[in-house]
Amino acid sequence: MTRDELKRVLFVEIGNIAPEVDPATVGDDVDLREALDIDSISFLNLVIALKARLGVDVPELDYPKIRTLRAALDYLAARIGRG
Amino acid sequence: MAEFRMPSLGADMEAGTLVEWLKQVGDPVKHGDVIAVVETQKGAIEIEVFEDGVIENLLVSVGQTVPVGTALAFIRSAGALATPAVGAAKVPPRVAPSPVVPAPPRAGPAAPAPFAALKISPAARRLAADTGIDIGTVQGSGPEGAVVFVDVENAWRRMQAAPPAKAPPAPAKAPAKGIDLAAMRGAIAGAMARSKREIPHYYVQHMADLGPATEWLARTNANRPPEGRLVLAALIVKAVALAVRGLPEFNGFYRDGRFEPGDRVHVGSAIALRGGGLVAPAIHDADRLGLDDVMAKLRDLVNRVRAGRYRSSELTDPTVTLTNLGDRGADALLPIINPPQVAIVAAGTPARRPWLVGEAIVARPVLQLALAADHRASDGHRGAMLLADIARRLAEPAGL
């Protein structure tokens, strides 16, 4: 999966929990939960969706590693295929 | 024969609009079945029936706005002998005719329904909500001028084709929530004004050590797939439920001049809507659910509330409310009681603060708890016991 494809998947799943915002308008390095006002249950829904879509189970300890768009793409790209 | 009436879904609700019948004449229904969808200031609410029986007669048609208490349907109870007149507009002969009781008299002049009963199909209503089309501006082409799906679709196309200067400021993709936020703000204001006017509130605050709960959660979640993980809110819901079960003067309703303790514990969990507004639907029997079940209910409620789809009983059943700022917010929150309940517990945002363990100052996650309670049902001394009990339970999370 290319980085662009990964980004599309991430945007779709972010759109499912924050439907009124366009993730493309969010800067690559801002805190996603702050910028999009995502609470802990919605964030958990995003993690669940990422596991279903990409097969990547993000453990709680790694939540800080998917805090921004850039960090999340780096992290997911590195994890895909490694389970 | 039972009358199924327009329910009151909040202290402030005066009328509702029937949006959809999910059962038809002759359909069997049982306690808890959703039989209609009603639009209120809090959005489209699924209305449940509380009898077992068969729908004898539907009295209100889709699109009609009727006052709270108006009979919407007759339900022949399961115990009654079957009558041949299924679908007939009369009651069975051996039963005294149930009078169609008009809405209970209200103080003040009875205002006419504020808008004409527009006929709108459910599909059209949903599409209008999703596209932000004002359905009042759509010309209906269906039977009796009803607005049907294709009418809204055409209106949406015309709006898309319109020059950008005339387009609404909202981005075209943003689906509206099907909830009128201005109306919801009015509903919240009405209920809270009544609360502040009628309920003699008192307030108690307490700081809870969240160290054990935080560590327990991290340990528990480390071995679980995401769909099995817990969030702190689930622990707080359960701790509140167990605490009010032991101190029943905080669980129940103040109605008709007296306090009625609840015989079950249904914790209303305040859920903020994206874009503003909130609702606090019930997690039923939260004191008897395991943490995993509380968590599952919480996730389900958050998802359904934000999709604008929840049930009438979930709005009216809470016997106590929890409002929780979550992990991004302020230290503390002083809540307002949601009538006819008599207590509301607020949890602030957990934060690391200096804390004494023995004689040593250590950094510890702490949680500011606050209680607003009704002096007609309890006193501050008991309120303090309640918060201390919640804190103690949070300090022993394995026991929740």
C-alpha cells in the first residue's frame, strides 16, 4: 500500500468519527485529537477501525505515536505487513 | 385496550412530530418494541411500547405534530380475547370505550401547533437532514402533496448547480446530523432553567487518587485487542452506579412534591454532540453490569447518539446522571441537576498533580469529582459520603 493509499484510508476512518471536518485541512503535525475534538471513545473507535481496515493493532502504549497525521502515517506504514 | 401516547421525553417537551410508524395495524408488539419514530427538539427518537398486544388502530398520521399525552395508537393487550375487528376504528364491544384523552391541560393558552403538518416520507426526511436541505422549501410531488425522496434529491441537485455565491457556507460534503442544534439548545435551556428555578441545589467536591485505576486500565488493556479495551469513563459509570445503590437518596425522581427512590440504577451518561448540544441517555442497570458490558453500552450509546438515533426510554429512564469531561478538558465541572432526577455527578479531566503518599510528595493522576444534589432529597453530609465512596471504589478498580 502506498503512502497515498494509506492516507486515503486514514482520512475515511477519521471522517467516520469526525464527519464534519475535512482531514485534508488539518496540518500534518498538529495533534489530531485536539484539532478534531476526538474523545477517548471515538479515538478507540478509530483504533478499532484501523485494525479492521489495515490489520494493524495499535496497542495503547503506542497511542502517542499516532498523535499527528504524519506520525500516524509513518507508524502505520512501518507496521503494515508486520501485524 | 391500552392507549399508546406521545411520551414526554424531557421536562421541557410539549409536543412531538410523528415521523414514521414502524408497526402497522394488526402487528403484534411486545414490551420494549420500537413502534414509531418521533421528532423532538432532541432529534428523531425511537419510541417504545410498554404493553404486549396487537396494534388495533393508529390514530395519528405521519407528519402530524401533537401535544405530549395525545393517544397515538390503541393496543389490544395480549390477555384480551381477539376481536374480529382488526383494523376497525372501534374498540371491542365488551370493553368500555377508552376515551381518547386529550393532552392534559397545560398552564397558559394552548398554542396551536407551530407549523402545519407537512407530509414527508422518512426517506425524504433523512436525505434532507443529510444534505442540509430545508424541507419546508421543498415542493412535494407525492400523494396529497407529500414530500418524497426524489423531491429532496432534486432540490439537492438544484442547490449543487446553483452559483457558489448562493451556496450555503458549509462544505458540500458535511452531512448534517438530523438534529436541530438551535432547538436542542432551547431544550437544554428550558430544562436547566427549570432545574435552577425549582431545585435547591447543593454542591460537594472531592479529589480522587486515580493512580490505581490508571495502572489497572493500562495493565488490562495491554493484553486486549482494541475492541475489548476499556476507557476510564466505564469505570466511573460503574463506580457511580454502585455508590448510589448504597445511598439511595441520590437515585430516583423528585415528582409531585416527594422523592421517589428508584428501584433500579440507570446511569445517564452525558454525551456531547459534535458541533454542540448534548444528551444523557441511560445505561440501564449499570450497577449490575460487568465493566465490559458497561463499556459496550457506552460505546454503543456514543455511536448512536452521534448518529442521531436513540430510544425514548434511554432519555427518560436515567435515575442519576454522570457528566464526564474526559481526558482533554478542565480540572473540574460543577453540574446542574437534570429534573426530575435528584443528583448529578461530574468528573473532570484527570491530571497529574502533587499528592501525598505517607509523608512523601509524589506525582499522581488525580480526578476532581463534583456532586450537585437536591436538598429536598438529601443533605451535604450524605453527598460527601457519596463522593468519598465513588473515590474509594475507583481506588479498587478490580472490584468494579
